[in-house]
Amino acid sequence: MKHTPLQIIYLILAVLGLILTWYYNISFFMDADDPSMSNFIALTGTTLPAQSINADIAIASFSFLIWMTIEGKRLNMKRIWGYWLVTFLVAFAFSFPLFLYFRERTLARTKA
């Protein structure tokens, strides 16, 4: 199946979401005096701007997870739980465009 321009954009965004978030995650774990997960989480709330971004991402992530579950079931997509998993284990910036990529592929298949 040929990729559409929109699928390619979503795939590029997913790769960027993976690379950019994990670049900073790995940098933290390599350079921090205390590389524990509890310290990582604690540091995300050290400033008001960081807390604002956390709230923004949390609301957007949970909105996505609800919509993604409903949309995935509507389109009979398989392994929806995997997007939940990568949202929490990798990054929302990875899982959201990845889901959109596979959603577009599913929509293209149903049209064909």
C-alpha cells in the first residue's frame, strides 16, 4: 500500500516525537546527580511554567486516549491498548501521531 502525504507527515511526527523526547530523557538519566524516576517526576513540577505544560499535556493526553479508544473501536483497529502503553512508556508526542498514521492507513484500506 502506498503512503499518502498525510501518512508520511504523521510518521515523521511520530519519529520526531520519539527521538526528541527520548534525547532529553536519556540526557537526564546520564547527567543527573539523582537519575531516579521519582526525581525525574519531581523536577517536572519545579516551576510554574513546567506545571502549566504538565497540566496541558496531561489533559491533551487523556483526551486523546479517550478519543483514540472510541475511534479505534469504531474503525475496528487492532491492539488499541498498545497506544495506551506507548503513551505512558515512551511519550504522548510519539503515540498520538503514530495512532493518526495507523488510523489513516485503516481509513485508506476501508475506502479501497
